[in-house]
Amino acid sequence: MNTITKTDPRIETLIQNIPKCFKTFARYPDFPQNITFNQFQILDSIKQRKFLSLSDLSEDLKIDKSTTTRIISPLLKKDLISKFKSENDGRSVFVALTDTGSEVLTDCWKILRSAIDLLIQQIPKDKINQIVESLLLLHQTLEYTCDKFCRK
């Protein structure tokens, strides 16, 4: 078994190529109402918590607040989300899914699950658990590294 060192060029290549693949994968789905993958992630984040402050949404997606405001604008225009101010603090703005937004999110997940099924079909069955475990470890490691290195 080969040991990977800190300077192994395969790590650098993976770090460069995996995000490219995920970006391509994220552009693949033909989502309803032409929403983007980022907008899908916003709808999904909101659904997980019922409603969400713009600050929390920015933090969840690891993007700045101005980008969040720009990305949610089309979702508001398409009536996929609603925006409201906090009753306790008029400066805090929250977003929630509309019924239409919930339906669109369900349709998006159907499309993504089809793509994921196709992806999984390309992996030998005896390797699926190994790949899932490796991806979970990679995700955990990337989160830790970003917390220590990327976010200032």
C-alpha cells in the first residue's frame, strides 16, 4: 500500500479537479423555473429550518451577505420564497419557502436523485461503502481545514 505524503502531487490534482467535476455536476440538472444549483441549495437550507435569517443563510452557504441577497432576488420574484422582518428586531430579515417553492424543491430533488442514481451505477457495488466513507472523511477534513485556513 502506498503512503501519501504531504507533498504528494495527486492531492493537489484532486483538490483542483474534484471541484471542477462538482461544478459540472451542479450545472447538469435541468431544474424547474431555471433555478441555479445555488438557488436550489438556498431552498433546501430554508426547508430544513422552516425559515432562516439572511445572516444564517449566508453562513450556511459560506457566501457573503451581498451574494445571498443577489441570489435570493430571483427566488422572491418567482414566488419561491417570501421575505419578512423579525417581530423582535426590525433589522433582522428572514426568508421562508412558499408552497410553490416547496413544490419546486421537491421536483429538484427528484432530478438530483436520478443523477445520483446514475452516478452510483458507475461504482462497483463492493466499493460504494468505501467511497462513501472516504467522501465523509474528505468532507470532514475540508470543513476543518476551511475553518482553520479559509475563513477570516
